[in-house]
Amino acid sequence: MPGPTESRRPLIVGLGGTTKQNSSSERVLRHVLQACESAGADTLMFDGPALDMPMYAPEVAERTEKAQALIAGLRRADGIVIASPGYHGTVSGLIKNALDYVQDMAADERVYFEGRAVGLIAVAAGWQATGTTLATLRSITHALRGWPTPMAVTINAVTPVFGPDGGVADAAIGAQLDILARQVVDFAQMKALHDLAQAAGDACDNHPG
């Protein structure tokens, strides 16, 4: 357990991929989460199969194990990374449906993505779809009260992005993904320090003299 002046490692939760494992968006997300770990964070990933849930229905109270795990992870998250493929110029139905489940966090003390940085990645077969997909992800993040990081990454999957081992081989894309990861972790760490300082100030106010 961290002490009163010591912050714990932030938890960064990643959502991304398709129902097919090892998709381009999933591999990119794994790269970012590994970079987050190198920057001092713990990570939790929900790939495509983990997000393959029934269509979100607000009137249905029951939740599948996958949906419960997703919301439990997001409630613990200090930062979030979302990587979506671009389907027909926007986010995939799989990713949008997963984000619809965030409505279950509407009554939380930290509503939706309140107080958390959100790194956004759009992967598509062509530049036009990457731009419109990223714009949609930013709109959704704003609606969920998250803070989109200054660095967002668009990737044209038609270009040679990955190496023989499946990892990101394009140096420029890799650098952008690393910056995005650093910004998510930095924000989480700064928020934790702010909360510690605020708690210490409140304690002093309650115990004068």
C-alpha cells in the first residue's frame, strides 16, 4: 500500500481491436500499453474478443461477465487508451457498443471518464477514414467527460506498419504512439499528485493549530 505522500502506479486501461485477434488496431494498442508500462504504469487490456458483448440495452439490468469486467476495469482506470478500426468512415460497431456500456458509470462518483486522459488511435485502410474515425472518437470522449490527449494517432494500414514479428516497425508511427502513451501516464501521475496535495490540504484544514 502506498504511504500518505506516495502515489501508486497508475492503471491504464486499453480498449481496441476487432473480433479477429491480432488485428492491426489490437497490435497498435498493445504497443501503447507496453509503452505505458515502461513509463511507470500498470495496464489492463480489453481486446476484440473481450469486447464482443450483446448490444447495449439500458433497460436490461443484467450484464454478461465480459461487460462486468469491462466496467470494473474502467472504474479502476487512471487513464484510458482506445484504438478503433475505421469501418465505413467511423468507429466500428464493436468499439461503439463497448463505449455505450460506459453509461453504467453515469451514477459513479467519477462519472464516465471524468478526470482521466484518453489516448485515441484510429486505424483504417486509407487516410480519409482515419481522420473521420478519430474525429468521432474525440466527440465520444468529450461526451464521456474524458480529456483527449494532445497527441492522437492515425494509421493507414495499407502502408507497411508492422514488422515480421507483428510489432510496429514504422519508426515515425512508433514515436507517435510512445508520445501518446507518455501523455496518458503523465496526466494520470499529475492527477494523482494533485489529489494527494488536495487531501493533505483538506486534512490540515480539518485539524488547525
